[in-house]
Amino acid sequence: MKKIAIFLSILLFMGNLVSNAQTKTLTGTVTSAEDGSSIPGVSVSVKGTTLGTVTDIDGNYNLKAPGDASVLIFSFVGMATQEVSIDGRSSIDVQMENADITVDEVVVTALGIQREKKSLGFGATELGGDAVSEVKETNFVNSLSGKVAGVQIRQANTMGGSSNILIRGTTSLTGNNQALFVVDGVPIDNANTNTSNQTSGWGGYDYGNAAMDINPDDIESITVLKGAAASALYGSRAANGVVLVTTKKGKHKKGLGITINSQVQISKADKSTMPKHQKLYGGGYGPFYEDPTAYFFYADIDGDGVEDLITPTSEDASWGAAFDPNLMVIHWDALDPTSPKFGEKRPWVAPEHDYTYFFETGLKFSNNVSFEGAHDKGTFRLSYTNVDENGILPNSEIKKNTLSFAAVHNFTDKLSVDASITYVKTDAVGRYGTGYDEGNVMQSFGQWIETNVDFKRLKEDYISPDGRQRTWNYAYYDELVPIYFDNPYWVRYMNFQDDERNRFFGYAALNYKITDWLTFTGRTAIDYYTQIQNERVAVGSNGTSDFTKRTRTFNQRNTDVMLKFNKNINEFSINGIVGGNFYQSNIESTTGSTVGGLIVPGLYTISNSVSPVSVSESLQEKGMNSAYAQASVGYNNFVYLDVTGRYDVSSTLPDGNNAYFYPSVSGSLILSELGGMKDASWLNFGKFRMNYAEVGNDAPIYSTTSTYSQGTNWGDLALFSVNSTLQNPDLKPERTKSYEAGLEGRMFNDRFGFDISVYKSNSYDQIMPVLVSRSSGYTSRYVNSGEIQNKGIELSLDVTPVRTSDFSWDITLNWFKNKNEVISLYEGVSNLLLTSAWDVTINNTVGQPAGVIRGTDFVYTNGQPTVNENGYYMISDAEDEIIGNVNPDWNAGLINKFTYKNITLNVLLDMQQGGDIYSINTKYGQATGVYAETAGTNVLGNPMRDNVVSQSEGDMGAHFGGGVPLSDAASNSGGTILPGVKADGTPNDILINSGRWGRAFYYNNSPTARYVFDASYLKLREVSLAYTLPKAWFNNTPIQNLTLSAVGRNLWIISKNTEHFDPESGLSSGNKQGIESGAYPTARTFGFNVKIGF
Amino acid sequence: MKSIKYISIALMLIFTIGITSCDLPDNQNPKAATEVPVNTLFTNALISFANQVNSSSVNSNPSRLLAQYWQETTYFDEARYNFQDRGISDSYSSAFYKDVIMDLKEAASIISATDATGSLAIENANKLAVMEVMSVYSFQCLVDAFGNIPYSEALMGSENSSPSYDDAATIYADLLSRISSAISSMDDSYGSFGSADILFGGDVASWKKFAASVKLRLGIRLADVDASAAKSAVESAYSAGVFEAGEGALFYYNGVVPHVNTIYSHFSVSNRKDWLPANTIVDKMNELGDPRIGKYFTQYEGEYIGAIYGLNGAQSYNNFSNFTDRFMAATFEADLLSYPEVAFILAEAAQRGWSVGGTAEDYFNSAVKASIVYWECTEAEADAYLAANAYDAANWKESIGVQKWIALYNQGVEAWAEWRRLDYPILNPPEDMTYADIPVRMPYPYDEEELNPDGYAAAVSAMGGDDMSIKLFWDKN
């Protein structure tokens, strides 16, 4: 460092030689406002000249300035630039603040351009890095929930699962609606590579969305660009809004510049999000078996010559015999002759350990160490993060190692380079199976299970010493193979998956300052990863044994060449950019799997296949060349006008239609600079903004040329078929047009602030595969058609009710409402199917919001569900009634922050009003008699599972059909009365059988609307309590600061309308939302954090 | 300073060009074929065809339930005629249109576009005729399920995404004319698809008999609605040469997943037990003393017991007869059309006084005997059975209806059609339903109303509705 100081001095000395006599010498010290430490390397220049210097090792500067110099400019990376009037002083000391502290200074906008926030004509919300790093989520996207108006997050409750992020609603009818993630100006892949089976709810693992590789510990700030005007410079990829992540760069730190941050979190399944089981009856479908009561299998197992009662193991429902401690029964684990428990009889009672025993305590360690520093020529930061997480299911673990390095180096005043590289390695074992699939243990726990099964016993006995599976669901008492379900412990320990992803992303940039107002930047960026996924089904499982391996290599390159200008002419400030972008991506994937089972048990290779292996390959190569320009003109810091334009040429559109241009214009008026308002002491800042933007979009890859699809060879005969999707060689670009207006203000000494936006956007000519009559020879074809509209309002308020020197209370409220409507689809088509899940479909329907749930509805009388003369629900004639809408009415987040001296308490409430969700768990869990509501007593005080008994006709038996009015029911009658009214509008009073499969709780006797629930919720999402130890305690140690905090996430669902699951449940990220199928419980997490700075 | 500027710009360009180029890729999928050998389309269509005719999937072919051969164990929705949950009509229609006929059409257009002369031209003509047989058969399956269907405007891809529906009787007439020209254009002294033909190994003579037998089936279906057309079709098919004893279109699976029999696929590959023999057929065979019962079903506690058809409750797989090992074999054949069916049609034709070279009783006996022998019982057993259950000319619809139904046990689609036409055997209405609730038609695909609204509306209006109770034009009683 000494050498640098000497070198600097020489430079300064030389500067002295060339300066002329009419100068004055200015000196001073630059320190950090945060901790008072001096900052070397700060650029100090005389405004309006090229004269300048940098501070030395002790933060001191010495500058010869012209006699008429009036203002000095102090700038430093990561800190707010200051302009200071000289006012005749010769000694000027300056305190610099971190740039991210004062949100109304500078924000990062599209392409990484830093702009004064007041000049922006569009909505942009900025969050500090602590919003995602304080209470860490494995997928940092989840941490945005409730914190930004206009951003709707739906998280999967799977370990490392995907997070669906919608900004200002659905803009594409069938395409990608996820926000674009940009790190340091460079787009990062956020693909969801889950299989379509997974996203449709048919099973498979949720591998998450790729943006989750961004490490929360490395995030300096996040800016959410919501409207098209904000993101138009990114082009079509940003049509759904942008989440701009700025990573931490080196900063000067007092002390060594080393920070260690350690967090430990435990997680527990939230019982309020788990299916509630009845505890009165055991397994079976009804009295259909062999013993005299017909509720049990019946055979002499223990060899005493007397037939024994045996659990009807072949069934996966709980309409069985009532629990009775005096009934001695042979349970599933006493059926294997090789087991020591063989022939053991145990009472027929509810298990001591029900399925909730299956969930373990999750444990997660996150450790981060970063080294950073700054010197007179630049800065650097090196960071390493290790996250090791065990989920709440047995045998589940994710390990993630992230190494990142960023540096800036200024070779001369004009030439600088900066670069950043991040390497992320993710290794997972035992991700959770999802959807309607036996690999998802919740399919059984939530739908198909025998309530007599003790889970501790399942755990102790899932495999026999000779490697066979033992399960509660044997095909028969003498056929000891699973019929429908594997032992859930077998699923977790034998049929587990593993995966690995190695990813590099980063950029390198050269900046050259041509003149003081013109800078040339060349930047190239890569995002490259390979991932391998291995999925297993062991020999001895219910399904065919299998090994599937998927490899995927993703390679995306972006190069930008930009000319940036920034000039003030009299009262006008002009800045802007002209540039070009070259984008290329290659995605290559191969999937290989065994066919017909594994030959050698336990050998997981593709070649260990009974039948010839199945291999499929895909290679997607896409490119786009773009030119863009943006100019912003400001007048007197009072009025700003922005214009942008972008021209894209995309490889995915046919020649002739593949080039498209789109403009945006935005303006802002600083109201607080207006004549009358300028002097209003209560008003700190006021702004009105408006914009209009268009964004074009290209086609999904390879949608212009039809190809054949290939089947599995028959011996040596290859099989090809006409593809079921008809491609379209005449596609043209999609287009979105949007308007937005906003008003923001800060007043009463910054104790009250608001920001309100209204917007409307319409997307046209959408490129989508529409279903066609299959008699046309195809099931779908690509068309350019349709229009979708989003209108919305976003409101942010921040209030500081209390602010004293020791205590402050800050409230931030975000509230937003998006109204989405499908205006048109295609020719005569009024409905577009997104996915179907059993008897409901999720659709885009003309005149409705995107994502309506359709199925059979109740028949309503005076708004009440109506029952027929037999007492069962009447069902609408049409099978496609609209019975729900997945979009919420509004969302809100409320943050209360209390600061007392060194203690900070942060409490986030997250709320959704409206939105519907269809529950497959509830549909089956009720039908199988597993759920609590299917057992208990009826209005007469009798067991509802008992037969209906009529005064006039006696026991009606268990038959389906006519019920008995309460007035004719015998006093000992069982049965249930469904809530609703009779056709004449009077309350339903008809008792119907509800004691077995196929009766009152059966889905086929019910409209599908019976399983649609309101997805509103109010959640205590996040709480953190942080204590920064007094600096004085560490005076004689290398420790600069030490913060301890206790954190919690998803702590409490204060209200919801779904009995058996979390209303936020989703299958995956993507457009197939609004379906709960085998949803996992939500994990409540509690953590403890230590952050030490050296 | 100037030099630094140039150096930096040069550096920038180097690393720009080094990593990204501005040439755009061509948007042609390098991993998918844009041209394929025509045989690959044919073989694929043939497999799809056999699969769909033979399928027992609850998602795409409920015919074994409709004919009441089988009952479902625990999940009995389809046996109680709920076809909506799984979009069964959609899959049934899609399997024929898209997976069979479209590939045949594509193959035919490739063949027609090739210049060939001499023997190659004759082979090409044979290939086109062979594919006509499968197309005609498939369209008949579609008409027999739905009634009026898209036909003349079907399979036109982007030219017509919402084809109009044609009248079912008109389609039948056209199918008869198409199958007739296919028969006449086959030259069995030349080959066709060779080893790509996994049904007949490229043997055109066999295809010709199959074609004539398909024509026979088309013809007899019209017996009650257009007797003269039926007579002429049946007689001309007969004289063209139909399947004889021991012959048939039997499609043997190669036994390698996924090319396995549907029952093996369900019980062994999917490892499930959702099916039981229905009491309807088990009771009837018990009653008639049918020797095939032990070939079709296993015993439960020394007896043949079928599950109650259409019960609104679960029935345990372990408490009833099950299926014999023959059905459980991976290679077990799909029966597309074979001699017993031909002989039953000829028996009916003779009974109706048409000229088919034999008497009704002879053909009836020959049909029953051929089926019994096919199921590996002895001729003596067949004779004894026929002695006990002799042909009853006075009640020929019942005699033929019941015996044909038993013989068509492995051909659910045809069995359901012939039950509707002959009105025998007497089936069992599911619990809480009436006889009239047993479907005589499949509802149109559920999304057709949405995707092809004009065509659908016109068809529903022409048919008098879209219910399962709407009788087809050939279903006259």
C-alpha cells in the first residue's frame, strides 16, 4: 500500500507542475457515513472540468482547482455521488453514504444503467439485499412475496422447488409468463425444466426454477421493473417484467473487509396445512370382504385352526370397521411368514403414530464468508457460500456451494474493466415427488390410505432382510406385493432421485470514456450449466422398476456494445444509450431410460433394461440480434422525457417476419419543483409519471416447421408418426402495448410516503398452439391470434409513526390488484385449455380472467347448492361451467419495522384475497373416508357412517339412492345431510348414506365445484429480530461489527379457508396454477443468524 | 491517449466476436425428422390400429365394459358409464383419427407422389389398398361409436381445423365403395409392405381376405336399415373370398414393452388389478355349460363367479374368478377380425335368405366350433356344446347374438356394436339404472363442442342429441 501511496503522491506532484498559477488548493478527508472510516480511492473532481484526483490511503485529497471552480464532485463505486459547493472554503471534508441506503437517489434500470430515480417515468421498486438474505430461502424468489406491489409469488412446498413469479398478471396466453431475471445487467436463465407430467400434476420431481441459483448472500439490491416501459430495452424477453439483481461489489470496509455470516434454520411441517384424518374407522372400502362382518380378510394365519381377522390390505381407503380395542386383528406387518411379527394380533385402534409422524425436522445451515476491498484503482469481492439443507421428508438433502468473484479495475481515468463470475454447484438427493403419483407420499397421505396404519411400524419394517418390500398395501394376505401404494419409507429410501447442477454465470466489460460525456462499453456475458438428474424406481416397487437419467446443457451468451452519453446543456440534462445486443442460446438435452424394468436389482444404469432402452435427444439453438437506443432529456431537474426503441431480428420467426421494432415513451414531472409546491415545507418530494410502451415477442423455437414424432422401435422396425401439433410457417411477432401512470410523494419530513401506479396492457397476436378438432388429423396447431388485457393498480405506502433518537417504527404497506381478461382467442374458439386435472380444466376463456377453473357446478337455488329428491347434490348439465378463477382479487404485504437502539424487529404479514384452488386431495380424501369430516355423528347424534333407518321402512341398507327426510328418520338412523337446499328452496333435511365408498362423500355423486376452495390467506410470513452488538465491545479486537438475529418464515397462517392444505399450494412454476394435488405441508422455519465483520 | 482508445475498441470487438456471432441459426430442429421412410408410418399406424381396437384402457376404450365382459374392482366409474372424467370419447376418437388414419393418409400421399412403373407401381397400388382396409375399418369404428362424424372434410390439417360432420349412413355407403375398390385393386401376385407389415408379412392375399371380411362386416351392419345394400355387400364380399376356418387378422405382439398386449400391460406392467370378469358373461357361460369358460376365467373356490356388473360399490379382486394365463401373456394376440365372426355373419346372411354358399345352421355351427377350437378346447367339446345349445332358427337373433357375443370376448368394440344391432344377449343394467341406461352410443368428444362448434351443433341436431341413448342409424329395434 505504501508504494501505491508514493505513486499517488508522484502523480499529484506532477499534477502540481502542470497547474497554472490561478488556482486554489483544496484539501479534505473523505469518510464513510456508516462507520466513520476513511475511504481511499474516492474520485474528486471539479465540476465542469476534467480536473480531478483520488483520495489517498487515509482518505485525504489535495486538489488544485481553478479559481472560479465552485463545485466538487465526489464519487465512489457503491456509494452515492455527491456534489459539494466550495463556497470559498479551502478545506472540505465529506461523508459518503452507501448508494443503497437512499432509495430515492439512483436506481439500476434496464441494461444495468444507473438512473436518478426521480427521472424515471415508470414504476420501479428497489429492495436492499437484506430483504432476501436476512431470512434465507433456498429459492430467494420466495422472499419477494409481500414485499413488492405488483409481484405475485406462488411457492411449491417442496424442498428446492420452484417459485412462480408473476409481475402485473398473465400476459401470454400459453407461453412463458415468468419474470426475466437479470444479474448485473445480464439476463440469467430461469427455466423450469420439470417434465410436462410434473407441471400438469401427473407426477415427477420439482427441480425448481433456475433463478434460484442466485445466492441471496451476494445480492446487494433488487430492482423490480414492472411495466413494459421499464423493461422495453431488454426486448421481448422482458415482456413479463424484470427482476434486476445487483450483486455486491467490493467496498471499502473498515478493518480487514472480511464478513462471515452464518445461519442455522430448523423447519417443521405446519399442521394447519396437513390433511386432517378421521380416527374412528380403519381401512377398507366397505363391507366387501370375507369375515362375517365383511370388513376384514379372513384366514387362519397363526395356524391355530381358527380363522383370523386380517386388515383388508389390498384397499387404499378408510371405510372399514369402526375401531374397537377388543377386536384383535392381524395387521399388514404380521402377514410375512419370514417376519418375527408373523401372526401377531393387535387391537383394532387408531394408530399411535399417524402419518404426521412421517415428517421430520428439517435442518439447514448457511455459511457465507466474503472478502472485499477497495483501492485507488478499483474494488474486488470474493464470496463463498455453503448451504446444506435437509428437508422435512426422510432422506432429503440439498447441498449448494456458491463461489463468486467480482472486480473493477480502472486502468486510467478513461479505461476500466469490470467482471464478475459466479460458480454454483447444487447437489440434491431425495427431492420430493409431486402430483398424482405414488412417488409423492402425499398422494397417499392426502387421498388413499388406511387410517389404521401405524407409521412408526412402517418405518421400522419397510424392507425385509432379503430385500423385499413390506407395505401396508399388500395385494392380498397371501400375495405380499404392493397393489397400489408402496410403503412411504420405501418410496423415500429406495425410490429416491438425485441430481447435480454445475453453473457458471458472469460477465466481463470494458468501459472507455471517450469524452467526459460519452462512454463506450462492451460487455459479454455467459450463463452456462450442465445438469444431471437420476430417477429410480427399485425392483420390488409397485410401479415398474426404472432408471431414468436426464442431462441438460444450457449455454446462453449475450454481448452488448453500447455508447452511453450524459451531458448537461444549460438547464437541460441529456443522457442516453445507443447499442446492440447479440444473443445466442444452445440447449442440449438427452434423456435415457430403461424400458420394461431393471434386470439387476439395485444397478441404476440405463443399459440395465429389460427391453431396449429409450433415448430421446433435443437440441435447441436460438439467436437474436438487436439494436436499441434510449434517450432521456431533463429540464431543470423538473421535467423528464424518455424515449426508447428496440429492433429485434429473431431466429425463431420465419424470414420476412422475423424483424420487428417497438418503441416506448415515458415522462415525469417533479411536482415538488413546481412553483407553488416548491416552498411547501411539508412536501419533500412529489412526482407524476406516465408512459406508453410496446414490446414485441418472437415464437417458441421450432414452431414454424412440422416434423415427425418417433415411437419405440418394434424390433428392428422404426416407427414414425405425423406430429400431433401442426406448426405454422407464417408466424409473425407478438406485440404488447401498455400504458401506465403514477404518482409518488414524500412528505412531513419523509415520515409519510406513497407511490401509486395504474396501468393497462394488452397483448396481441399471441403465438400459441390452439387445440383443434382431432378429426383434422392434429390435436393442436400454432396460430397468431388472441388478445389478453391486464389492468391494475398498485399502491405502496410508508409511514413512520414514531421517530425518536432511540426508537423508530416504520410501516410499509404494499397493495395491488390486477384485473386480467382474455379478450379474444382464435377465430371461433372461445376457450383455450391450459391443462386438465381429472374432471376439471384450467382454461383461458374469452371474457374471463386467464386461468379459470371449469367443471361441473352445483345447481343453485337462491344461491344455495340444491339437492335432488334423493338428497344428493344436483349437478349442472354442462361439464364446463366456470367454477373458479385462479387469480386473486388483490394481494397485500404489510411490513412493520421497529428499531430500538441496536435492536431491529421486522414483521411481515402477507395477504391474498380471493383466487380459487381445486383440491384433488380433498376430492379423494373425502371419497376414501380418510378425512375427518367423513366420520362422527349426525344431527340425530348417531354415527353418520351407520345406515339410514326410516321410521316407516326400517333399515334402508347401505344402498345408493333415495334418502330419508329427517321427519321420517328413526331415532337410531345414521347418514348425513348435505348442506344446501331442496328444489323448493327449503333447507335440505334428507339423510343419505355416508358409510362407504360411493355415497355422500363420493365425487361422482357431486359436482366438481364441491372441491373448489377460496385461496385467500393472511400469513405471518416473516419475522426477524436483530441485535447489533455495541461497537465499543470490540475496541481491541479485529471485529468491526457483530449482529445476532433470530428469524422465522411461514410462522403462522392467521386465516385461510382450506381445511386440509395451504391455499398457496401449486404444482410447479408456469401457467398451470390453481390445482392442489398431493400438496406437501408448508414448512415453518425458525433460524438463528450471526454476522461478523472483520 | 488515442492509441488506448483504439486498443480498447479492438479488444472489445475481439471479445465480442469471439463469444457471440451474429449469424442466426435456421430454426430447423436438428433432432427431428422432416422426411421419413413410408414404411415407418405404415407400421406405426398398424400398431396404433391394433392397440386401439384391442385396448382395455379406461382412458380410451371402454368397450369391454360396454359389452359387459368385465367389471371394475374398486374404481367403478366407467362401468357405471361415467366417461367424462377421463375424456374417454376424446381419446377414442383421437386414437383412430390421429394415430391411425392420419399416418395412413400421410403414407399414402408419399406413395402417390412417387414415380413408379412396372412391378413397383403394382406394389404401390397394393400398399395403398392395404392401407385403405385399415382406414375403412377405423372409420367404421368411429361411426359405430358416435354416429355422424367428420369424414369428407376430415384430416385436412391447416386447411380445415373444424371439419363438418357427415351423415353416418352416407359414410357407410362410401366405406363400402372404398373397400370394394381396395379389394379389386389388390394384385396378390405382387407384394406390398414386406416385413414392415407385421400383421400379414406383406402377403396381399391375406389382406384381400381381410378386406372382404371387413366388407362383410360393413354389409351385415346395414341389414336392418338397408337390406338390399346389405345383401349386395355381403354377397359380393363373400364371392371376393373372406376368411376361412383357421384364418383371421390376428395381431401378435412382440412382447417387448411397449409392444405388449393390453391385459399384460395392465396387470404386469402397471401392476394393477382393476378388472374382474363380469357376472353377465360368467353367468351366461355357466348357464350354457360353455367349455371356453375355463379358458377365459379362473375359478374362485371351485366355481366361476363374476363380479356384479355396474355395482355402485367395490368388489374385491380376490373374491371372484380372474383371468387365465393366456390373457396375461405379453404376446397375446389382438383379434381384429377372424373366421368365427365371418361365419356368424354368413349364418345371419343365410338366415336372411342371402346367397352365401351355405345354410344358417351350418355357418352357425362352424362359427361356434371355430371359436371353441381357437380357445383350445376340443372338437368333441364343441360338438357336445352345440348339441346342448343348438341353433334356433325361430329365435336366430338370440342364437347368433349370444354365441357371437361369447365368441367376440376378446373384441369389445365389435361385441358392443353387435349387441346393439342384434339386441342379444340380455345385459344387466348397473345398480340404480334401467336397461335403457346402457349406452348405445358414445357421446362426442367433450371438447368438440368447443373446438368445432358449428360442426358439432349441426351433428347433434341431425342425430337428435348427443346422449348415450341416441340410437345409431343401423340400430333399429
